[in-house]
Amino acid sequence: MRLPLPRGPVSAALFAVIGSPVGAPPIVSDLPEQIDRAVGASGDILVDGDLQLSLFVLYELHYGGIAGVDERWEWDPALLACRASIEAGFEAALRERVETIAQTLFALTAEGDEPGLSHYVRTEATHDQVRELFIARSIYTLKEADPHSWAIPRLSGRAKSALVEVQSDEYGAGRVDRMHAVLYARAMRGAGLETQYGHYLDQVDARILTSVNTMSLFGLHRRLRGAIAGHLAAFEMTSSLPNQRIAAGLRRLGYGDDVVDYFDEHVEADAVHEQIAGRDLAGGLVEAEPELAADVLFGAAACLAVDGWASEHMLAAWQDGRSGLRPAPRIHRATISVPKRRIPSTRRKTSRGA
């Protein structure tokens, strides 16, 4: 993907840093300290667009990379310190906000009585609103399954086997054309949208970034392997019925199989995945490592809460007659000048880890 537009001083400073080659002089800056101050001063890091976008871009260095950005920035010690600073505030806020309840995962993921976003799509959403939904979900779905795959080498036995089984289906079970990210790109194309990963990053609300960052946070830290397992279990166990409703809404609007196929695939696949993820992945992990039970429940609760905030924001906007997206940027990136900052030597030692 390409670098998005900054959303504040932190992302502007970060983008100026990674826009230059690693080791290119001058390499002096207060970026880690600036981020520390921003995290401490943030009114709510969970909806702080500047910090969430900065974290998203720092994580993206570990995924497909960013056009024009030196790939050596991925393991730069100063950037890892920056990432760790945002992560510390992010995880603390998640743990404070998300109420983990000691009930079974199936009870935790049971559908409530309140109609949600998928109900609205089934019965009321317009073509423009459906396209907004596609855009918002593209930030994760065009790389679907990748954040959870970080957990594969960190698990063993029954839990590892279950995760690989689920991920194999996500990646098309050997068929490139059936990869879920490919199916989603086809759906977006059929709805008249661009399919390049990150194309709509500038337009999505901070809550969408928080949702994707939650997966990356859990997946990239071995100590949070219980949380990423719980997240995937909840993700799969709450997917089938909403996708069925969205598929019905798309057909109501006259969309064809090229658009609906992605959602139909998830109705069937996730009905199977929920059993594997709930019983064998999450259950198998807790059976092998009982001390991870609390983190499994935390990951599941975080999935439901964070994704719920994003859906509630979009639904509230639609019901109020507004767009659920940020306004499309009117200034072309080429005309934007981000002031260069002096960054510290990336060879220095730092007291903060990744």
C-alpha cells in the first residue's frame, strides 16, 4: 500500500521519518519521546485517529510493506520503541474498557436482541451505504486472515492443528481464486470500487483502525497468543448469521454472484469454523495451557467490543442520514509537504522493547 495522509502531529512526524532511507543523515529526532507524550495526553487512545493510524502504519511494515518505504525500517530499534509506546497505552485501554466475563465462549458470542448493522443492510441499506461498508471492511479483509496467522508458530498440538485448518480455508485451501481476500476484492470490483489494499485508508474512521490494530497487537506478541486465539474464536463464532443477512441485503439491491459470493462463502465456512475455533483452538489451548484462560476470554471480549464500536458508529451515522466514512481527501498527496524531522540514530540502544 502507499502511505496515507497523516491525521495529526504523530503520524506526520512518523511518515517523515520512514519516508527517508534508513541511515541517511541527518538521523536525529525526538520521535519516541513525542509519541510517549502523545500517548499520555490522548483523551481516548481507542478512538485517537493520529495514534491509531501511526500504529497501523508501524504494523504494516510487518505485513506487505509500504510503497516507497525502505523495508529495513521494519526492525529499526527506534521505530520498535515507538510502536511499543503506543502498544502499551493501547493494550492498557483495551483491558480497562473491555469487560471480560467468566462464561463459556459460546455464551459470550450469543446474539443479543438489539438489531445491528447486518440487520440494517438486509432490510434498509442503500447502494451508497453498502459501498461504505465494503470500504470500511477492506482495511482488514483485503489481507484477511494474516493477523491471526502470526499465532501458528506460537501454538502446538490440538490448538495449532485447529488454527491451521481454519486458516487453510481462509487462504482458499490451495485455490488462489477462493482466497477470502480475493473473493472480497471481486465483491468490491463488482460494486464499482477500487481493490488496491489500503486505497481507502484515508476515509475510514479511527474505530476501523482500532479493530485491525487489535488483531495485530494480539498476533504479533507471543505473550498474547491466548488473546489472538480467543479473538479468532469470537470472530468465527459471530460471522455466519451476519454474513447471511448481508448477502440477503445485497441480493435485495440487485447485486449478482460476483458481489455476494464472499458473503455466501462465509455463511457456510464459518458455521464449521466456529466449532473448530471455539472447541479445538480456544478450548485446546486452554486445555494445554490453563493459565491462558483469562487471555482467551479477553481476546474474545475485545473482538466483540471493538468490532461492535465500529459497527455502531457506522449504523448511527446511517440512521442519522450521514456517511459512516471520513470525507475523501481533496488535496492530492503530491501537493502535501510533511515537515522533515531530525530522528535519532537508529543504531542507539533503547530501553524499550518491541
